[in-house]
Amino acid sequence: MKVVVIGADGQLGNDMCAAFKANGDTVSELTIESIEISDPVSVEKALAAAAPCDAVINTAAFHNVPKCEENPIKAFEVNALGSLYLAWECNKLGIPLVHVSTDYIFDGKKQAPYVEEDNPLPLNVYANTKLSGEHFVASTAEKYYILRVSGIYGTNPCLAKGYNFVDLMLKLAKEREEVRVVDDEILTPTFTEDIAAQTVHMLHNQAENGVYHVTNEGSCSWYEFAREIFDITGTKTTLNKAAPGEFAILVNRPSYSVLENRHLKDQGLNTMPHWKDALGRYLHKKYGTAL
């Protein structure tokens, strides 16, 4: 199988490339320098040059949430229209588009794991543009997989931030006597290697067209995630729960965004491990057994 990975230099895209290569597949890597998904001409040229191929995997996005609020037009051009342009080109090539979306499309009021059929209600510009991208893909692409992920972290740096939550917590622990983390936002932190491995499994087992939740199993608050990070690494820095309203809320976000991988499970395709197991593997891979 030959796949094209868009956003190959990003946190998730890097692991997508590695997972398909490890499976013996051929990977055409398109970085931020080699394709601009908000430009239909760039999309057409880049995919034509990479053809023939068996699938296009889009991990690229404008995902800095505060900056999306400041630049809604740019956010829509990248996250929504970019998805449409990719769908058009995939139809020309007769191949599926694998498009990565987000847990943020939900408002969090359900307070129970969201399944793929639940109605979305985005709370911010980023989430609205990502949901628009989903609609463009589902209404345009003849073959598609929409993968909703949550709280991702990986060994490759995030292009938008330069760090992930795990690394940030360990950095702050070295710099401060106390670290304070919110305990009122519930999610499922997810290792990008697991998303990549799941995507390989889906394509090679011809999963059905449609929307999929692809997260590690279980759930936790950001505080509980930080607690596990400190426990695994033996970090002694004091960790406390932040008081309600302690940190300024610049952009509305869902207080609960746990996703249930129901469609994967219905097809017997779910390979996603528990988030604690994933975190242990990440810390061992990046830092060794101890810091």
C-alpha cells in the first residue's frame, strides 16, 4: 500500500509516517513546506505528484485554539475548505481520504462518553471550523474516514506549540516548587503512536466508510493526567488542583470530551489501549524508565 501523509512533519503526521513504514507500506510525506491545503492549486499539484497512491491521510490543521478565535477566516480556510479541496482530489484519484478531527466538536454537556452519532455543538471557532471540515468530507468524498481524536501527545514536537502536556508538566516540575492543574475538564489523553497504528489497522482491514472515534481507553481530568505523569516518573514536585476559575478562560472549551470508540468496536477493529498504558510507553520511549 502507498499512502500520502499530509502534515508529515507534525506531531501526529510524523507517527503516521513511521507506522505505515513499519508495516512495510510506502509513504509519500507532504510537509508544511510542500503543500498548502487551503490553496486548491497547491492541493491538486501535490497530490498529482504523489499519485498513484491508495489513500491520503490529512493530519494538517490550524489548531491553535486562541489564534483561531483571532483569525476565524484563516481557520475556516485551513480546517474547512482545506478538507473540501482534499476530498475533491481524492475523488479524482478514486482513493479514500482519512481526515483527522477533534473531540472539541462536542459541548461537554452529555457528561458521558460521546459516540459517533451524538449531535455536535461546537463552543469555539476552532471546533466550528473542524466540524465544517467534517461536513465537507462526508458530503463530498466518495470514500472517507473521519477520525476524531482527543488530547493528543507524541514524541515529535507539536508545530503550533513546540511541546505537549506531558513535557510541559515535567518542565514545570523542574522549575517550580508547586504545579497546579485544572481538575474540572475531563478527556482521554491519547498517544499519537496509537492513533497511527489504529489507522494502519483500519486501512489494511478495509474499515467501513464513516466517522470514527479514535482515542485511548478510559478518561481522566488534566489534574489526574498530571498525577499519573508524576507518579510514573517519580517526580516529587508538589502537584495540586487549581481552584475553580483560577486560570483565565480565554476560549470556551468543553468540560467533558470523552469519546467512545464504538464504530471501531462494532467492527472488531479497536486496537486502542488504556491511556495509562499509553502514557507509560511514551515516557519510557522519550525519557527512559526514570528521569
